Amino acid sequence: MKTLIVLSAGIFFCLFSLVHNNPLSRDLSFRDSLLLVSDSIKVDNIVIHNLFKSQILAHQNGVYDSLMIVKKVYRPHQQLWDGCYGMIFGEENTSKFNTPTGMIAWNKTLYLENKAAFDLKAKQLISMNIDSVLKINLHKFNQMVDVQPQAIISILFTPLQGIGFGGCNADQFALELNYANNDLNYTIHKGIPHELNHLAYEPGRIKDPLHETALAQVIDEGFACYFTWVFFDRKIKEYEAVENMSAKDWNWYLKNEKEIFQQLKVYFNSKDSNNPLLRNEQFKLFPEAPKTLFYWLGFRIIQSYTDLHGPESWKDIYKLPIAEVLSKSGYEKKMQK
């Protein structure tokens, strides 16, 4: 593993506080602050495009700069617009995303119709010094993980929300700033390590005989949550790493842990995603369960594995077959006691 001096979570958040309270940053106009944000950031094989920057700046002088939308919003991540957005919202919306004309049309009105909300999101990113945060997170991720994913992620505004923070593949990944109920601070700081771990873990599972099962999703999401906890040197609360739960949420799960496992383990090998394990909000087998049930269950399986095999054994998960993660975790035996 390469050696690199990385900032601890405590120092990291101190830096965030200093930047946020820097009087010099408050003296700059919004436009000038936005101009200082990089168009994109590249660390090893990961690129993050700040497309939101040009989506706002295209309107800053009272004249709509459609050429900026094509050159700095559409072209830099064209495979995302043509592929992911061009496919997932239906044929009637395809032309909105897979042509320069379509991109120019909706960008002409979207910002103006949502100016106050979009400016607020951009100012939040500026105040947390988004360039620095991204670079620190990406460098630290690459030093922690031997499996180096190639990924392209765009931070953007979109007229049709549905991705939130995710995408169709590693080259077509997006963070929708105007996605409903988006906790931007949590997403930038803790969501990025979570999603990067998916990109590092999932390619190695394609040939796994269980990769299409519910158990695969349990392990995948639980591992991403556990990695986020490790990423912050285990100094954040466990429940923060699992969808930003509260202590009350976490305690509810601990109280009902054995029953949850006993009732839901029968769905581990199911290849039908429409089941109570993955869709508790629909089936309501546990109607009081907060957040996403299988994220928490996956976290506990990974945690059980590291309890048995040592604090650094989480690195085993990248190479272990899905069935072995469960069997070697000892979690089922714990639940039988």
C-alpha cells in the first residue's frame, strides 16, 4: 500500500470550518467565488466534473450563453447525458439529453426558474471548499483501497430527478444537486466514499454465482456503509455511516436484530428484487424499521466479519465470494444464540 499523509476526520472538519469562516471568501462576489471552482478534478483514475458551475455561469451576464452549456456541461460528460439520462426517463425525454439542442433548451429556463434554490446549493459547495474536499477524499480513498476504479462523476442540476447520487455505470455517474431531500453536506463528505466503494467492489462480483441475488445487494450496500465508517477512522458514529441514522434508529435495529435476520434470511438467494428484504417499505414486514433495512443488515454482517478476523480484514471483502462473506462472518451463529 502506498504511503500518503492524509488528514484525519478531525483535522478535515477543522479545515472545513476554517474555510467556511474565512472572511476573504465572504468578500468575493458569488460569481467570482464560482469562477474559482474548478471545472473538473482528476485524482488518478477518478474524474469529478463540477457541471453545476457552468449551468449557473451561463446566465450571469443577463444573456444566455448556450455555447457554454454545450462546451462545459454537455461535452465533458456526454456519455452520461446520452446514455444514462437519455435512457432512463423514457423516449419522450431522450432528446432533452442526447442532443446539444435539447440540452440548450432546458438549461435556458431551469436555472432561472429555480435561481434562489440553485444559488443556495452552489454557495454551500463553495463554503465547504468543494475542490479541496473532493481532492482530499479521492486521495484518501485511493490510498485505502487496492482496487482502483475508473470513474467519471458529475455534480449537476437536472430537470428530471431520479438518480439522486448514482448512475448507470462507473462512467455515467451523477450527483443531482436539486434532488429532493438531498442533505448536501452528508452527501459530499460521506456519500462520496460510500459510492466510490461501490465502484471498487462491484466489478469483482460480476462472475460471482450469487451476484444477482438479494444477498449480493445486502453485502454491497452494507460494505459501502462500513467502508464509510472506516474511511473516517471509525471516529464517526456507526449509525451516521448507515444512511445518517439516529441513535434511536440504531437502537431499534439492535433490539430487533435476531428477529430481523431470522425472518429475512429466507430471501437471501432470491433473484426477485421485489421481496420483503429489499422492499420493506412496500411489504412492511417490519413497519417500524427506520431507513433502509438491508443497508443496516449488511453493515452488521461486515462488522461481524471484522470482529472475527481483525479490524483490517474489511479489505478481504473485495475478493471474497458473496457466500463466503456471510459464512465467514459468523453472523448467523450469533443470531442463533
